[in-house]
Amino acid sequence: EGKGKKRNPLHDFKKTGELMLIKINKTLEVKTKLLNTTEQCAKRCSRNKGLSFTCKAFAYDRVTKRCHWLSFNSLTNGVRKKQDHAFDLYEKKDYIRNCIIGKGADYKGTISVTKSGIQCQAWNSMIPHEH
């Protein structure tokens, strides 16, 4: 990231071509808007700009140039994957990666057991270890 260069907002997302997510659980939220580029969609998702939920993914309709911001991703219960040639799915890496980077302060993944199968200590608990 040198001087004058802007970071591409798509770097925070994993792209899966020709895939859309369908919500089975009706409480999951979606917002759509016409936007010209996937970069614009990614920027809004990363900032949660104009969204009433935390954006975990977005699907971009290449035909209609419409962005679909999603409050869920492919790992969320109540969601089904659908092959669709018009869409590309972009999921925030923070929500789909199953590894800890650094001290794990920003970890949002789904792993909650150690390598040996022991349940992880809740963040709000000081037992058995203090933070």
C-alpha cells in the first residue's frame, strides 16, 4: 500500500462465481441497489453503509448490475446455495475463515473447539482462565 494507492475493498472477500445464496430463514436480511462495480458493493458491505445489519456477504448480479448485501453467508443456518450464472458471491473472509490470525481479537469464524476437541472458553467468562 504505497502512497497514492487505494486498497481494493475486494481483498477482504472470497469470490465464488455463478453462485447465489437463498435464505430459507425469513428473519435473515437482504438489501439491494443498482451499483456499477463489485468494488462499490464491497466498500458498502465493509462499512455497513446504509445497512440495518452487519453485512457478511454480497452477491453481484452481472446482468442487472445490482448488488445484494446479505446479513448471512454460506455457513449460516437457514441458507441454501443456488447455482446462478448471473451472480457472483463475495463472502467476507473474516466470517468464513476457520483460523486465527495473530491473537484472534478480530476472529468471527465458526470454530469453537480446540484441536483436541475441548470446548473453547467463552469471551465473557474468566473461568478457567483470566483474559
